[in-house]
Amino acid sequence: MNSGRWRQVRGRLSRQRRHLVAAARRSDHATAEHIRSLQERVRALSAWLGVWGVFKSCPVSGPHLVNNDFGVIVRMPGVPVHVHQGNDITAATGTPIVAPFDGTAVVSPNVLGGLAVKVYGAAGYVYNAHLSAYGHLGPVKAGDVIGYVGSTGDASGPHDHFEWHPGNGGAVDPNPLLSVVC
Ligand SMILES: [Zn+2]
């Protein structure tokens, strides 16, 4: 090949090289953009799970109705007037009650609540009352059966009286969290 032809080939190759470098830069940029948007999504999902994903399972595993009755004044014969501290989840006697998250299930029977069980988890504890019978106790995973719906204690019909105590403190309305999983 003569030198003129070589110059032509070199010129074409260097143009191709510039072209490829520019294309690689564009593609790096697009990949970085994509990774950034994925990281953004992971952050948003983690934030959502932190706020709304505390319960992994609906506490009542079977046909049920969640009553949005936190804060209602309870007036029942033979029971001191009190502010309702949870949501009553109506279901047939014997319907399984499950741990809403991983934790430790502990019995907590009392006069008003009848047979009752608490589950202590990483973010706080839940309290289920009026059970007809207990299920698995001790270490439990989300979805493990910890008891069965009943009407022991001051219940006027079968339901799971369900309370949520974040940070093991006072009860807060569990309805927004229940609406995600029930
Ligand atoms: Zn109740």
C-alpha cells in the first residue's frame, strides 16, 4: 500500500475510534443514570416498608371484617367506660389468628380480654384478645398461627380485639397498617 492510502486508513480508523469512545461514554452515562434511578427506587421502597410494611400478614387469616373503631368510647354493661385501644376484627369462632411479623408470642390472659396473646417484634408489640384457644407460642414467624378467634372476656361476639404498640409504648390506631395487609 502507498503512504496516501495508509493516511486514508489511519484517518478512517481514528474517526471510528473517536466515534466508539463517544458511544461508550454515552452508554456509561445511561448506565449511571439507570443505577441512580434504581437506587432512588430502593430508597423509596425502603422508606415505604419502614412506615407501612410493619405488618407482613393480616392478623386474622380467614374471612373477616376490620372495624375502624380505635378511639371509640366503649360503654358495655359490667365493664368500666373506656376508650377503645384497637380495632375489632370480626370473624367466625375458630378462625386462625397469626403473628403479623417475626417475634415472640406470649400469653397475656386477663378479665376483660379473656384469652389473649401478645407478639413482640422488632418495632413493637401487638395484642390480640378474646381468643377461643392458643396456638404456637414462643418464637414465631409472620403468618404462624398463635391462636383462634373467640369471644372470651368481655366480648359480645367472636372477634379479634387487635392493638398495636409501636416501640412497646402506648396503643396507636392500627387501621392504616391493617388496611395494607387485610
Ligand atoms: Zn375491641
